[in-house]
Amino acid sequence: MPDNLDRPNPVAAGGGEVYDLCVIGAGIAGLNALFVAKQYFGDGARTALVDRNARCGGMWNSVYDYVRLHQPYQLFTVGDISWELKKPRHYLATGAEVRDHFQHCLDDIRRGISLDEYWESEATIDREDAGKDRQFVDVRVRSAGGEDTTIRSKQVIDARGLDVPVIPPLELSSRAVASIAPQHFSAALGAADTRPIYVIGGGKTGMDTAHAALSANPDRKVVLIAGRGTAFHNRDIFFPTGLRRLFGRQSNFTAAIDVVMQFDGTNATEVFDYFKRTYAISPGDEADNFFFGLLSEDESALIREHLNATVFDYLTDVVDTDAGPAIQLRAGDAIPIEAGAIVVNCTGYLTRRQTPMKPLLSSDGRVLSITPRAAFHALPGISAYFATHLMFSNQLHDAAFYVIDNETLVAADSKTWHMAALAQTVYNTIYAFEALPMKAFQEFGLDFERWQPFHKRLISFADLLRNKERYKAHCRAALEKVSAKHGAACQPFRRGAA
């Protein structure tokens, strides 16, 4: 049991606590926000951490047991806190290992800080109290036992990020098939269970599930219903090992620049095709989506070689017919499915739900929200790290950088979203580099550049110093064109604007 669970919960003890900072969410975003905020606190500052789970870790508390990190484990952390795990540098940590590391990070953050922790509690920010004449923001906290309290804080960081839900099984009309969620899938991987598997969804969860099934039994029938298909960063390009790491062509930031400098704000399809040819990988021949996932060449080859079929369409239902159960597809086609087959819901839940609209920073400057709807970066951990630094150093200036409503832009045009998100990454990273002290980057453990050997990083850094004004001008021009077409889905930052 984590040691924080042995502490008395402040909710149960009553309410009315007053804090300098309240962080909502104890996943990758919340812990990075708390890590950064700690750097700015003086002695005696009081902080609160609220999370709906019984321990830190966010989505990693409820992931399927065969999940692994996308990237090498040392590059998934809080601030610059090192892992206690001793594995080869290319190792992809398990979900349990990630949870243990997050607990280690929280233990590290606790030292030297006054931190009250509200576990198994839901938080609601009283937006009416976030006025310019208010000294505090009220946060209503409800414990799992139904006890309510209100805490008051000078500043609040709502770091619930993507607020990833647990994937439920699909609700299917047919009772002839078994509909399950990924967290129930391992029980179907036993040697005695040879029922056909239908993986619904072509994203990282779908790849993990297909890979787990085919690794356990390459001869088992596995069918992937992949929607429009998903492209992934090729892990062997972005995180090469051996001599490829030392003498490969470029760093990760250089690759991003290569793609972004071809995007003019209007040619997303052409540049996306270049990205797929040059830097991406996918087990299927079609891939129209991208969500910043990674896949290795070996993983892709195993899936491609042993899949029985890949269907590029969307499942709408499984129904019983006179000839047996059948999958109904969005395009109108139907394909037979074996009675007793296992249907695993691996659909893209991140783009199928509406996150409440919140500004990155409230009009009074007291509430910072790490949300996909007004994001500094597409990845919540990175967004939280830099946005918190910028808030506490008073560098959140209007029109200084771009925010993207990821949900709206993905729904409008997923390829434009991908290219705009890359341009935003380059532009906002340069802004943060110019606005923040070097220490902020030295402590940025989520930096993929840390994988590269020193000489590659030095070349990349020299290129950035030499060309950053040109890169900024190009990215701004591209993002302005996206903004002109899609409005608030991509716009310069404005305090209080959502």
C-alpha cells in the first residue's frame, strides 16, 4: 500500500482549509505541475492535491495489464526525477512499473513541501469565485463517502488533462459473441482458449491487443477493424538503439522541423503523406489518423504477418441473422463473425467524448487548466510542465503563443490537426525557450531529445539558435492560416478565452 494512503484525508477531517495552490489530478500532468510549482514556493507555502483515485497515476491506475509505455521508460517521468527501476535504456515499462514510478515521484515532491492530499475525491471549481476582486478560488471537494468540503486556494491548476475513462465493452445486439474491454482481455489469452478475436480500433490500444494475442498464439484468428487506420511514429527512427542511435540521421526535434517546415497551413494531406513515408509505420496499408503513438518495426511486422484480415471501416453493431452473427459496418457492408468470437473494444475514446471547454488561464490569472480544449501542447504532461512554469514566472502573455482545441480540430480535419499540433509544438517550444531560464529545460525529463547522444543534441541546439526566428515566422504563418479556417480551434493565447 502506498504510504500516502495511510495519511488522514483532510476531507474527512472537515473543510475550510486555505492553500497557496491546489492541484487537481495526480497523473502525469498534475504531478508535473506540482513539481514545477514547488520550484517557485517559499518556505511555509501550503498546497493541496486532489484526485479521484486512491493513489497517484491517473489513467495508469485502470489500464489493461498488458499495456507498455510507448517510449523508453526513462523519458516518461515527472520533472527530472529518475526512475528507481534498473532496466536497459530502451525498456518499455509495464503499467505496474509506471504506477510505482509515479508513487516514487510523489514521495520525492513531498519532501520540503506542505502537501495535503485528498484521495478518492472529486473536485469542482467554483468559477463564480474566480473574479478579479477575489483573493481565493473555492474548490468543492466530495469524498468517495459523500462528504463535502470547500477548500480555498490562491491559485488552482486543474490538471485532469485528458481525464481518460475506463473503456467499457461495446453494447452489441448479438448475444452469440463475447463483448469485452481490454482490461478483461488477458483471461482470453490462455492456451486453451482459441476463440477468434476481433479487435475494434486501429490505435495504440488496438495494436497492443492484437500484438498480445498474436504473441501468445500466432496461429489464432485475429481480425482488426481499424476505422480509417492509424499511423504511428516509428520507434526505431525516433528511439534507435546501438550504432543507429550514435550515427543515425537526426534528432527528434530536427525531424519535427523537417515536417513542419513543409506545412503552410493548407497542405496537410500532402505533408501528412510525407510524414507517413518518412517517419511513420503502420501494420495496415491505409493510415489516415495519427495520435502521437509509437510502434516498432518488429511489432508492426508481427501484427501485419499474422493478422487474418484488416478491415478499414467502423463497426456499428453485431447482429444475429439467419446465417449466424454478422458485423455491421458504417459503410453498409456486413461480414460474418463466428459464434463465440471475442470482440474487444479498443476504439478511440479520446476523440469520442466532449471535454468541458475551459481557458488555459482564467481571466483573473488564478486558474490554470490543462485540457485538450485549450492546450499549450497536445500531450498533457508537456503542457502542464511548461504552462505551469510560464504561469509562475508571469510569462503567460496574450498572443505570445498558440493554443489548440484538439477535440474540435481533430473532428474537423485530423490531418490538419496533426500538422498544426507539430507547428504549435515548435512555435511554443521556442517561446518557452526564450521566456524561461535554462534550468526549466534542464529539469524537463519528458524531453525526447534526451535519448540522443550529445553530438546530435548539440547539432540540433545549434540549428535552433541559428534558425529560431525563421522557424517561428513559418509556424506562425501556418497556424494563422489554420486559425483563419477553423477559428477558435487554433488561435493565439488570450487570458480567459476558451
